Amino acid sequence: MSNDIQPNVARAPAAPAVLPAARAAEVQAHPRPPVENKPDPQEVRRKLQEASEHLNKQMTQNKRDLSFSVDEVANKVVLTVKNNKGEVVRQIPDEAALRVAQNLENVKGLMQDDKS
């Protein structure tokens, strides 16, 4: 029976991989795109408010009982449908969903305060 096990021989570390000249030129010619900046939350809120005001004007001109608003805490657009008497018939998202979103925002705020 032969012994196929080789003794532990010290090996030289592998040489680092070198990019071929053509690949190196390609990498330099196509730099990575810059990272996109996140939009300013105040600017987004302002634009949402402007859009809801514009939509409300259009609904009034068309004699529709729809109104748009922005929930400040949840930062969500709210659509309200009213009947002829001015009573709310339907709201999207409904009050329960808005309360859940607001509570989640409050919890996020508490978690961030604890980390700091």
C-alpha cells in the first residue's frame, strides 16, 4: 500500500492579481456614477403640500367633493370624499391606518433618541 499523503510543504503566497492593461484602462474610462443624494424632507413636504392645494383647486372648479391633504406626522397624502352635506363618506388612508403610521413614526423617533 502506498502513502499518497504529501508532507506539509511551505508554499509561497500567491501573487496579487494584476489587471491587464486593457482592463485597467476600461476601469479608468468608466468611473462609478456618483452616489445620489437623498431629497430634502422639507422640500418633499413642501411639494406635496403644493400638489394637494393644486388638486383641491381643480376639484372645486369641477364641483367634486374630494379634498387632498398631507398628514404631517405620517407624511402621507390623504384623500377625503364628502357627501352633499359635507360629511366625510370615505377617507383614504382611513383614520386607523393613519394612527398606525403616526405611532410607527413616534416609535422610530424614540428608537433614534435611545441610540444617540
